[in-house]
Amino acid sequence: MPVDPSQMDGRGAVQGRILNTVSGDYLRNAEVSIAGTTMAVRSEGDGRFRLTGVPAGTAEIIVRYTGLRESRASVQVTAGNTVTQDFELASAVLATSEDEGQIVTVTARRGGQAAAIEERRASVNAKTVVSADNYGFQTMGDVGEFLKNMPGLSLDYTEVDATAVRIGGLDPKYSTFSVDGARLATATSNNNAGRQNSFEQMSITGVESIELNNTLTAAMDADSPGGNINLRSKYAFERRGRRVSLQLGGVGTSDSGFSRIYLPDDRKHTRIFPSAQLSYADVFFGGRLGVAVNASHYANYVQQDREQIDWSYLASGRIIPYQVMFRPGPKTTHRDAVNFAADYKITDDLALSLRSNYSFYDVEYYNQYTYLIFGTTTTSQTTAASTPTHIVVNPNGTNTRLSTQYSHRHAGTPAYLIAPKLEYRGDDWEATLRGSYSSSEFNFRDNSKGFFQRDDSWLTRIGFTLDRPSESSRAWTLTQTAGRPWGDPASYNRDDDIGNNVRTAESDASDKMYGVSADLKRRFSIDTAEVSVLAGAGVRKNDWRTNEGSYQQFQYVGSTGDLTQKAPQAVIPATENYKFGIIGFDAGNLNAQNWRADSNYGVYDIYAAHPEYFVPDTVGNLKRQLDNDKRIQEDVRSAYIEAQTRVGPAKFDIGLRYEATRTAAKVADIRPVKDVIAAGLSVSTVPGLLYQYNDGSYSTRRGGYDDWFLSGGVKYDITRKLVGQIAFSQSILRPDYANLGGVVSVNDDTLIVSVPNPQLKPEHSVKFYASLQYYLEPSGIIAMSGFKLDVKDMQVTGITVDATAVGYNPDDYAGYIFRSAQNAPGVSTNNGLTVEYDQQLTFLPGALKGFGLRASYTKVDPDGVRVNLPKDSANWGIRYSYGPADIQLTGNYQSTFRTSALSNTPTTANNGVLYHDARTLWNLSASYKLARNVDLVVAGRNIFNAPDIIYSNVKSRVQQYSIYGSLWNASIRAVF
């Protein structure tokens, strides 16, 4: 029969607080047990613990924590009363008088990782936890910079920045992010189809640790087949007294210098930027109110030079480049973040807390794509004797040209989260009421910042030669042999009509997520087993919108109004001070060619003064606006029940969750072209286009689905240090936004109508996870884990369907074949293995005690070819702490992976099959204590400036070669 501990005769309670004397912080997850019994609890985040149902009499309390010395105390328990016993834990490593200070220093520096290890040991879920201070200082404070060091993860990069994470190799949309358990909204660049989070909208500022939930529990949202990543905030109750730290420094790259330089806006810019971090935590009102504020500012400049060679695989069997692109890509980035945590203890059992954070990533980039074009994917304009290292091109109209296709954009990504919580913790009952509001935006700007996103120029009817020493060389020798001189900015746009060559592409993507939930937890005993039953319910609403893709374009004709665009007055203005050039690698004699750099700002100045010089693509502009006004709303209602127990050395967890999802998708139902013609109109006119799109009206089409999810696992302490674990969870991936809503597409030639499918069901998955963990002293681990993920009902587009299956009436488009997204039959399987090691070598003699080592390797084995999946990834690090110095060298490796669509073959005309070459990045973090509370800090990313390479079919046939530079941050940190 269940027994309420608070009602047992002859029993009392023991409470207290546990302090780490090395760091001065209170300890979360310290194990508190009673000798000779199976009774045990873990301390809370503020170090407090409470043992109930303790038999009256003398009880010996034992407190254990990784890296700290075990502490014992005898207390006298009286029936119906509570006795208080606090504990202070010192370093577990026995030291001689010569190295005692060193041991204390090392233990303090590794204290965060010790806390992460205890969190991992305490969790009944399959969880990996890493302290935010485990990998040293970061250059820019972004989450991706940190996650690349975690076991089991690989990253997606957009040029220099890590932008998304893959858990077990899965596409980023298969994972979710949360902060202190509250979901983050998702609105990302070029992602108006999927659901993935972006690191551009997150910051490591104010984060105490990062949790990777490899499997889910019933209390968690069930839409993370790969897993969930939770960022846990710092808060004041972790510390004893006030703590203030300030870090000021500067950020530069291998392309930086103290002198200012001209960028493509023709203005001088600094190349070294200030950085700042402020952290404040304190408690008030006798320890009842805790406030923690963390804020940061970072900025940098990177050059991002690239060369791209696109290859033709011709029907004749000949393999030859058809265009070569050179791109200087200067970029300036700013990142601001604030994390706020407040906790108020209304009573000893009732607490109110607030977690909130704000992040703003602001970037301006000037991608100066400049192409030498001498063919297409199926034809070559090179001479028959040309080779990949010796290319000869004779003039042939617009088929041989030098073309500028600059992309100048400003992006701002404000994101914030507000999450209040009211929590009651009694001896045997816990109740929590949570709310959350998360907002995410990705806003592109150009005209409102005083420039155009693109303004293209071309020089046609040219001849030239391209020579280089070998296929692996980037050092081209360029020689023009015919045509107007390409070094004269006035030569461009003179011989052939370029068409629409000016573009503005301002757009807004946003996602707003609201949530409220209530959770209950009841603890009781059945014989000697301690049982917890959890239950809860919640509502989450999601409102996603975007108009990305609705760019507006124009023909620049100048003062003459000549639509052929051949007049000198129609030449796009060039920069006056900035000079086009590659500086990140040896590009041969490219920089001596004096190629023009288009002035996006200069073009906008003309537009502001003379808009009549720009002829709009009126119908095309309107169509893009109508096609790209998208909105999806979701309402998710959930409930769960979960049970946890411990029987001797074994912990058990089993749970059941229910989610009901209802969707509303904005859909534009358009008329077939034949209906427009029958009405006496043409789709190439504004009236005809508006008629086809029903005057821009949209319908709301609804869908929904209900799912049940099982989850659970067992964790078994084989010995004090050796732990085995198995776990599983069922989950879903909700349909991509683009598959739920958008615009109907009608092909009157094939009589095919492609429609969104608001009734599309989610993908369903089950993940099995097993691990063996051996915990090392003072704070380390050796572990091996494996997983198997089965996914069914995968989303496939372009499938012929019955009209009624996607919410349409067959009479809506009588005589047409309907195609839409559907859930495909079959199961897709991913298997994976991760091995990890992390240890502080304090068992070594003397100064060698300061060494620490870590490494992890992950192997992913899918049941078929995957795109953008590195099957092998690894990270490693060596750390040395001695006296005032602390230095850490880390590395990351990702193996070669395919980037081309699965439909590509080695003979596909355009580049065959593209592969991203294996890449290793090295990073550095170092600090030196100048005074008791003052440190000099240096952090470097990609310190050896490793190139980023994509190749076509074989490694020697490089398609893209990029250099992004190394990034450095030097600063002074003071702690008060």
C-alpha cells in the first residue's frame, strides 16, 4: 500500500544546504543519502535538500558530489520534526602543501563540468550535459561555437558561421531548442519551408549549461525525433552573495588591422571591434529574492573570399569548366544579448520565477559575385584544345561574358523569450504553473538602409584565356584577348540588353509561440521503493509568417529612358574608393585586372533622386508578392502521465503523452490560365494576374491530427562509478510549413495542378538509445552510447493524389490531375554510435596535475545515402591549468559528405555530384590571472584558417574554395 512519508509515525525530516567551498557556489544535484538505507535525494539548484520519512533516532547523512570530498554528519531525528544540517564540500584530491593551491585552482576551473556530470548522473532521461565553461572562452558568444564541441552533434555552416545542429546526423528540423524548458520560436533565413532553429537567434550569454536530451520524456514536447537541446540559465541562488564580472576586449580576424579600410559602400570601416560582457547576481530580502543579469556585445569583420568553378559534364564525355566565379565577401556582424533571471521565495515551499532573454544578431554582407562565363551545363565556348588548366575562349556574343551579380544585404534577427513560473514544493507534492512567450524574426533590409540588394552589370562579346599551374591551384593567370577592356568600368552594359538588373529584396519572417502548462508531482513509497507520479497538461500556439521571395526588380535605363540599356547613361555606377580584390588566398593576377565593383549605394542614390530612371517589372513584382505571402497557425493541446521509481541501484521511468494538433494554413487558390483568357484577359498584365489570383484573396484551409507517445527507460548503477542505461521515445516531425500552405500552381499544358496539403500528417518516429558510462574522479567520464531511429510517414512532394485527400473538391479544377505532398510508405532508419572521454589528470605528479583531456567520436550509419550528412564527426581538447594560467586547445572534425540532391549522378550536366570535403577546425582559449580578480583572456576560432572546400565527383576537381579567416578575441575580465 502507498505510504505518505509525512504521515508515518516515528519519522521526521532532514533539510539543509550544500556549499562548494572551492568555488563558493551552492551545489545542485549533490547526492544526499542516509547510511544503511536506500533513501536518497538530490539537492536543488540553490543547494537545498530535504529528506522526508527519516526514521526517528540517530541518522548518518552522507553527501557526495563529483570532484569534491564526501561529507558525513550524524543528526538526531525526532518524530514529526525537521532537523537542519548544512554541508560544506572541499576538493576531493589530496594535495601536498606544494600543490594544494594548484589543486584548488584546477577544481574550481572544472567545477562547471563536475556540475554537468552530476546532472547527467541524476537524470532518468538519456541526457548529455556540458557546462558552458568547459570549453573555455568563446570569440563571439554564439551557441554554435559551443555545440561543435559536444559529443554526438555535427553542425551546418553558412559560410563562416555555424547556423544549425544535427543530432545523430538528422536534418536540423528534427531537433528543437528550449531555454529553461521553454520552447524557442523559429524564423530563419531561406527557411520558408522547414522548422529548424538557427544559431543566429541564440546566444551563450547567461547560459550555465547545455543539455542534450537524446530521448524525450512524457513531460516534454513530442516533436523532436532527433532530440532536444535545452539551454539552462544562470541564476542568483546558485551563489552565496553578490557576484559581478565585467569583461572588455576587442575582436579581430586574420584579415583585420588597426587601419580603416574601404568596403563596397565606399566608406571607411574599422576592422577591429569592441566586445563586452557583464554579469551580475545577488540575493535580497534575507535570501528570498535572487536576481541575475547577463549581457554581452560582440562585433567582427570577416573577408570571406571564394573561388567557384562550375563544371560541365558534356554528352561527349568531355569534362570542362563553363564558368569561374570570384567573390570577395566582406561582412560585418554585431551580436547583442541579455539574459535575465529572477526568483522570489514567497514561502519556503512556494516560489515565483521569471526567465527571459533577448538576442539580436545584426549582419551586413557584400557578396561580390563576379563570373567569367564561357558556356552552359550542356555547351562549351572553349576551344577544343582547352583543358581545366588552360582555357581559351573566343568572343561569342552574350555567351562569353564577365558578369557581376552582387548581393548586398542587411539582416536583423531579434528574438526574445519570456517565461514565468509559479512552483510549489512540499514534502510529497509538487505543483508548477508555467507560461511562455517566444518571438523570433528574420528581417532582410536594403532600400530602407540606403542601397539595393542587387545591381548587375555585364561585359559581353569578350575573349580571354585562363591558365593555372594545376587543378588544385587557385592562382589563375587571366588575359583578355578581345572585346571592350574589362578594366574600364564604363565598358559594361554597352553592347547587349541586360534586362532587369536592379533588385530590392526586403522581407520579413516571423514566428510567435505562446504556451501555458500545469504540472503535478506526487511522491510516495511502496514498501522500500520510492515512487514519483507526474502528470500535466498544456496548450501551445504557434503563428508563423513570411514574405521572403517577394523581391522587386527593375531595369536601370538612365536619363535616356532607352529600354535597350546600351546608352552610357545606363551604366551602373562603380565604386570610387573600394577596389575589387581577393586577399584571403593567392588568386594569381586577378587583382591586377582592375575589375569594377558595382556601387549598390550609388544606384540607390540615383533611384531616390530619379525613380523614373528605373523601369519596374510590374507584373513579375506583383506575382512574387502574391506567391510569397504565407502564414501557418498551429494549436497544440497536450496531456501526459509519467511514473518514476528507484529500486535499489535501478531507476525506472515510463510515460504516456497525448498531443492534439490543429492547423490553419493560408492558401491562394488561383484560376487556370485558360479561365483568364476566357475572361478576355492575359496573365502578363496586372488586371489578368489579379483576376487569376482572385484579386489577391486567400482562403484558410484547416487540418489536424492526434497522436499518442510512449517513452521510458532504465538506468542501473552497476557500481558506484559504472552506470548502464537504456531508453526509448516516440515522437513526430510536424509537416514543413511549405507543404501545408502557399499558392496553388496550375500547369495548363500538362493539366496538372499542384496544391498545398493542409491535411498532411506528421512523420512518426521511435528512437532507441543505450549507453554505458564510467565516471572518473575528480570530474570525468568514459562513455559509449548507441541509438537507432526509425522514421515512417516521411513527407514526399509531387505525388498524384485524389482531390478530396488534400481538402479540395474535384470540381475545383475539373479535368486536372492533382499533385501534392503526401506521407510515403516505408521506414527510414538511422543508426549511430558515440564514444567519449573526459578527464582531469589530477593523479599525475606535480605540475602535470593541471592537464585535462577530452575527446569524442560519433559514427552515423543511415540505411541509404543522405544529403548534408557527415557520417563521421569528432572533437577533442587538451587543457592545462597551473597557477595563474589556463590554456585549452580544441579541435573539431567532420568527414566528407554529399551536398547534391539525390537525383544527381556523376554524369549530371551541372557539376555531377558535389561533396563537401572533410574539414578540421582548431580553436584556442587561454587566460592568465593578472591579479586575484583580474584575468587576461584570449580566444581564437579556426586559428589555422582552414579552407572550406566543395568538389565535383573527385577531390581534385574543386568546385568551391572558400577562406573565411581566423577569428580572435582578446579581453580583460574582472570579478568583484
